[in-house]
Amino acid sequence: MSMPDRGAAERDTHPSRRPADAGAQTQRVHREVEIGASAIRPDPVASVLAMVAAAPLAIAITNGRDFDLVYANSECRLLLGAGSDVASGQPFAEVFPSIHAKRCLTLLRRVYETGRAMRDVRMLLDARHGGAWGGGTADALRRTRLWRLSAWPLVKNDPHAVGRQLVLCVQDSTALEQRFQESRVLVDGMRDLNERLLLTALREKEHTERARAVSESMSTFLATMSHELRTPLTAILGYQAILSEGLSGPVTATQARQLDRIRTSAEHLLAVINGILGFARLEAGRESLRRSQVDATRLLDETRVLVLPMARGKGLPVRLELPDPEFVMDTDRDKVRQILVNLAANAVKFTARGEVSLGARLVDAGFAEFVVRDTGIGIDQEYLGRIFDPFWRAEDIHGGGAGGTGLGLSVSQRLAHLLGGELMVRSTKGKGSEFTLRLPLRAPEVRRV
């Protein structure tokens, strides 16, 4: 067993040496800790240099107290016009001597004084790339650029930091701003175009409403006048019939011929008035359907009976092509017959030689077709698109005194639409025409033209 060191014990217990030795030992420990800490404490600037060097933005780090340059990446040197021999510790104003760099320095001073970051400060600057700020090929480049500047303290409340490092970030936003301005111009243009289109639409709507009001007024006028004319005309036909039958006394042959001319003229005028009245009702949307069971064969025969006197006067046969099998439709008899009579009367009117034929057939999908053919003068192809226009007359093209208002085909087409169908035509000039009325076997409940 070893003996204790009496000298060491005496040194440790000697009252004059204990405080001094303890303080020195404590100081030595503190120094060792500080040295070790400084060896492992990361430099706040060096820790971000690698990231800053690779950044696509222009970034510079300065000593906040003297604004000496700590680091500037290549984008910053290029954008602010510094040379390649930039050394750390140089004053910022010497490294970047341009007036624009001075404006950046002003921003740095403000951040240093306030301790607050400033972001996205916009500056319209004269950008000259490529090193020096005077002359050279850089003058040929575009001068005016839009920069966005940001600056902020890198280190805050760090007692080991010398001063306060500041970070300056400069971004060239010219291209982005140009795209924004172009987009704004495009948006403004589209807004202006939209306003013009809206104004045009409002004007067209106003014109349409006026035209509709005029059309309705005209239709009302025509309907009223047609009614006022038809009433006395019906009386004229009645008195003509009384005189022709000799109820008021004997009638000579000459008087009978004159009375027959009165009847013919009155019937023609009545047909014109009825056509105008029907057109006016269709224009005003006042036509309605009265559906009933309609036998197609009987309808064809009724049509033939009505146009046969006119055909015999021209020596034309009117041939029937009866449907096989026969069929019945649920539709408006009077309106279908009106269409067929209009078509058959036109066929007789414009046929000098040959014949007129009336036919009907069933087709697929619940439809039937009525066909009226003639061997007349036909219609030029250039006029086929106009024959259904109101007041368009074939007589104006081919000449002749057949007469008429030009409303027959227009009224017929509108009635076909009212019945849920359509009216089609094929024609060859000099060979004749074929009109096809295609109708559903069951007419719609309500249909406005």
C-alpha cells in the first residue's frame, strides 16, 4: 500500500496558494473551451457561400459596418459591372463604381440602420453587361432594364459575428415585366374587344327588337286589312252566285260570261288575301294546330279535285300515285291540304305540256312524304335557295303573267315546320320540278314557327 504524498497534501491545503491556483485553473479551462468552440463553430458567411456561388441570381455579401465586400458571385459581378479580379475586403463602392451600384449601396445602408429586410425594391436601371461601364460593345445592348433589389441581415444577435453581414440580391426582371406588360396589353385588348362586341350585340339586339316590332306591326296591319277586304269580297262572291243562278231573274249568255269573269277575279283576289292573312298569322306566331286522323289517300284526292279545273283549262292531266300501303296520320288536315294545294297549283301554273302528279309514301322513322311533280319550266339552280323567301316570285325571273303574291311557297315551308316537318325541292331547268313534303305521322302538340 503506497503512502500519501505529504507535499501534495500540503500544497492543496496551504491557505495562501488555494485561491490563486483555482482561479488559474478555471481560466485555463475557459480558454480551452473557447478554443475548442471556435474550432467547431461554423462561419455564418462561409456556410452559405457554396449555395450562393451556384445561385442563378446576382448575390453579394458585405460587412454591414464598413460595407466592405465579403463575397460576390459571378452573376453579381457580371450584372453590376465588376471585373474578374474582385478581392474580399474591398469597399463595395470601389468594386462596383457605377451609379446603379451606389443605389444598391444606399439600400444596404438603410437595411443596416434599420435592421429590417427590404424585399423587391424595383429600380429602372441602365444595364450594361460585360465588365466595364463605359463604351464598348456593351453600348449596343439594350440599356433600360428593370431590376428587383432585396437586402437583409445575414446574422442577427450573434456576439461572435464581427459587425453585421448583409446580403444583397439583384434580379433582372425585365423579361418577366415585359411578358407582364404584353399580357396586360393583351388583356386590355381583349377587354376592349369584348366591350365592342357587347356594344355591337346590344345594337344588334336593339335593331332586332325594332325589326321584330315593325314586323309584328306589319303583320297586324296585314291581318287587319286582309280581314277587312275578305269580308266584302265574300259578299261579292255571294251576290255573283245569286245572279248566276238566275234567282233575281233571267241571265243572258253575255251576262253569264261577265258574271263568270267576276267570280274568277274575286276568287283570285280572295286567294291572295288568304295568303297574306296566313303569312301574317305565321309571322305573328298565332298559328296553332288542330290535329285529327287524316287519311293520306283521301287527302291526295281532295287536292286533285281542287286543282283539276285549272289543269283542264290548260289541257293537263293530274295523275295520282296512291300510297301502298295506305296510311293514316295524326296531323292538321287543313294545313297539310293547304301546302299540297299550293304546290299542285304552282305545278299546274308553270307547266305548259306534260303532266302533274301527286303521290304519297311511308318512309322510315315514323315519317311520311307527299310528292308533287311536274314537267314544267323548272327552276335555275342559282334561284333554288330563294324560292322560299317571302314575296319572291318565279314570274320575275321567267317572265309571264301567271300572277301571285310570292307568298305561297314561303307559307308552305313555314306550315311544314309548324307541323314538325320540312319542305324540299329538286328542279332542272326546262325539265320540271319535284317538291317533297316530309311530315311526322304524329304532329307535335305545340310548335311555334
